Amino acid sequence: MQPSSPPLHPLMQQAINASQANDSDTALNLLEQASREEPASPLPHFLTGAELAQLGRMAEAEAAYARAVVLAPDFSIARFELGVLQFVTTRPAIALVTWQPLLELPDTDPLKLFVLGYAELMQDAFDGALRYFEQGMVANTTNPALNGNIRLLIAEIHRTLGTPAPNATTVAEKTADQEEPSDNHFLLSNYNQSRLH
């Protein structure tokens, strides 16, 4: 049984509420205040990165994720998201360096499996990438938002190859009970996932 998570800082809860109301400016201001009140906490920086990425402000998002990782090098989901941002902004070699510690996770850890999938993708080894991504989605029973992102990536790989997604139904069936309600806001999803690794 996992220990219960500490209560959420009131400013971060307010930031999540503001973000859910599509008030990104207020959310970012509240997260900045939270980071000043809890300077040792990586969570305000992580949530800031998520909000900025959603706004398309990738350089600022990367800096925020990086601050979270500097404060908590073992904050696996922050390290993973930092690497994804580096990967999608065409710096895959830097992403691999960022992800290196995640390769020390157990072989059944979904973050490790997803990183291995990205590593295959870097080499255009699409079959291997799909295999790792699908294994990761099945292994990931705690972070439905992340599976949604990987599902989009799998669909994009199949579009690139011009092939149907033969395993999509199987993966969807295996992960259907992990789905989040469609109205679950991305920042709340990021907060929930931050508590898992």
C-alpha cells in the first residue's frame, strides 16, 4: 500500500482550478507564487511546464520542467516529460541524455518502456517503437493521460507508414478501464500523474 500523498498546496489547487477555467495567466501566476512559497518543491515547476506546453510556449515549458528535475532528480514523470519536449522540438539526442536515468527503472515500468519506444523511433525502427509503446500502455495502470498521448503517437506512426493500426483495438481493450473522463483537464491530469512516480 502506498503512503498517502501530502495535501495539495492551496495555491496549486487554485492554479488547477484557474487552468480548468481556461485562465492560464492566473494559473501561471499562482504557480509562480507557489514556487516562491515552497522553493524546494518541484511540483509548481512541473505544473508550470505542463501549462506552458499546452500554450505552445515550448522553450519556457522546457525550462520549467528542467527546474523540476534539478530540484528532484528522481521525479520520473517530470524527467520523462522534459525528454518528450526535447524530442518533439527535434533534439532527440538531448532527450536520450535526459531520459538516461529512466532506463534504470524496472523492465515493467511504463516510463522505461515508453523511453525505449522513443529510442526505437529515433532510428526509424517503427515495429520496435510500436511494440514498446503498446507494452508501456498495458503496463501503465496509473496514468491514463499518458496513455492518451502515446495512443496519439501510435496513430501518427501508422499514418506515417500508411498502415492501419492492427493492434489499436487490442491496446484500447486492454487499457479501456484506465481511461480518464474526457472532461478531465490536462493540468489536473498532470498533477495526478506527478504523484505516481
